[in-house]
Amino acid sequence: MAKRRKRTNSKVPAKGRLRDMADQLWSLAVKEDWGYACAVCNHRGDLNSHHLIPRQHELTRYTLRNGCCLCRRCHQFDPDVSPHQNAAGWLLWLHREEPNLAQWYNDTILDGGHKRFSGIKNADYYIAHIQRLREYVDEDDFVRIVGKRFAAYLEEL
């Protein structure tokens, strides 16, 4: 029978829940950063936050520069610019319309920065990202995502 690790503080959610909170906060911060509008077509509804470098690369997973706000159509379905349907078309659009962001992407990829994570993804790791992302979102949204009890706990840290 596998040992079950006991959490030392009942106010701290499980690691998986902390990861989900950090993901939601990152997504909301990216949308806020892009003015709640699709970067491609300026549509203001059904918005997604797209990772330029895939989120499985932990070093850049919660970096705001690694995010772009896209409507669902441009993100998933547009044959010309969807990063999921036409990666080459997406990169052409990115270089033409967002040259600074494209430069960051190229520099990060060439530098191998998307592969260097060697830390431990424990509760402290996610709590640090949650606290950093807090400054980028509305306080009511923050409390809605993390809950009143955990938000109060974070205030005590």
C-alpha cells in the first residue's frame, strides 16, 4: 500500500489544486495584459490564453510574456493563424504583428530557457507563483479563484 503524505497545514490546498489556481490566475493575467481582446482579430468574447512555449515547460509556464490572448476561433480553428492548426502561419503573424514578443520567444527557445527547469514542483513552488500572479488580477477575481480561506492564509505569509 502506497504511503499517503500528510499535509502539514490544513489551510494549504493539495498540490494539484494549487497548480489549477496558478493556471487560472496566469490565464486571467494574460487576458488582462491584452485588454480582454483577441490579439489577432480584437474580438472580446470567448477568450483563451495561449502559451507561446507549451505549458509543460515549467520554467516559462507562468511567465506573462509567454502568453497571448486569443479568441476561441483564432486560437483553435483559424486555418491561417491558429497556433494549433497552422504553426507556421501563427509564427509569421507573431513576427509581423508582435515583433518584440516574437523576439522574446526566439531568444528563449534558442537559449534553451524552456528546458532548464530543475526545481521541485511542490506546494511552495505553486504558492510562490500564485502570490506573484496576484498583483496582475483584480482582488475579487483572486479570491474567487483561490477562495477566501486560502487568500487570508496568503495574507499572513
